[in-house]
Amino acid sequence: MVKKLSNFTIVIRVKNEERWIGYAIQSVLDHLIKPEIVIVDNNSNDKTIDMKTKQKDILIVRPL
């Protein structure tokens, strides 16, 4: 059994990653206990940001 780690902030940088963002988030949740997840979206043109509505406690940041 693998020990889960806690007290981590994970930053995921994305652009048009609608297809893969769910897998990335799930991988983080599978390996860490209550991680803080920050997604930095670089002006995606797809539905990458819509993934936030499916996940709780995820901060989305969009650079100006």
C-alpha cells in the first residue's frame, strides 16, 4: 500500500487540455490527502475550465 502525503499545493498549468485535465486532477487526488489544487489556464479555447464545475476546492487562475 502506498502512503498518501498531505499538506501540498499542486499547480497545474494548462492550455486546451480538456481531454487530459480530469486525469491530472484525479492523479493528484489519488496520491495526496486534501491537496490544494491551483489550475493556471493560459486562455484555453476548449472546455478545460468547465472541469472546475465537476471538482470541488480547485482554484482557477487566468493570466491577463
